[in-house]
Amino acid sequence: MEPVYLFSLVSRQNSWLSVRQSTISENIANVDTPGFASRDVEPFKDVLDKTSMQMAATQAGHISEDGTNSRRVRVNDGEAWQVTVSDNSVSLEQELIKSGEVARQHSLNTQLVGSFYGLMKSSLGR
């Protein structure tokens, strides 16, 4: 049986989501720290575009991928909604919105893997 790369891709995105959630948590923890600049991780699409994915046909009509995950943290470039008098660029509202996005993406990944697993089980007659 050929490897299923969907699980690898979801695993890499879940790792990325974990790093992003940690970064968001750090921003929230430093919401009152003078001079703290909010940070975010590189978007997953950009990380995926930079991986060395090599398309290969495992069977006629099937395509697989392979690559590694990059975890770079970047300071927000002018994306802050507010800058306080203490020169802090963390917006609690913006960080909570980002946290909600991470939760939705993780939930989508979980549902996708569950559906794919069910499809695999039914195709094997189990």
C-alpha cells in the first residue's frame, strides 16, 4: 500500500498551528509590556510554497507530495490595529481573532482527517 501524504500535510499544518498559537499566547501575555511588538508566524501558505515538494505519481491518476516544515516567527509589519502610549503594538482583539482562526483551522484538520480515515476504512470493508 502506498503512503498517504494527506496525513503528513495535516500533521505539518497542525505543527504550524501549534507554533502560531504559542506566538499569539506570547503576544497576549505581553499586552501590557512597554515597547513589546506583536509577532506572528509566517503564513502556512508561504511555508508550504517554500518546501521542496516534488510531485510524483504513485499510480495513474494519483499525485503525492513531500516536504519539510519551516517555523519562522516574524514581527508584524504595520498590521497592528493600535499602538499604545508605551509603544506596545499588541491589540488584544486582534490576537483573539487570530486565536479563533487557529482553532477553526485545527477543527477543520481534525474533521478532514476523520472523514478521510472513515473513507479509507469503508474502502477496506471494515
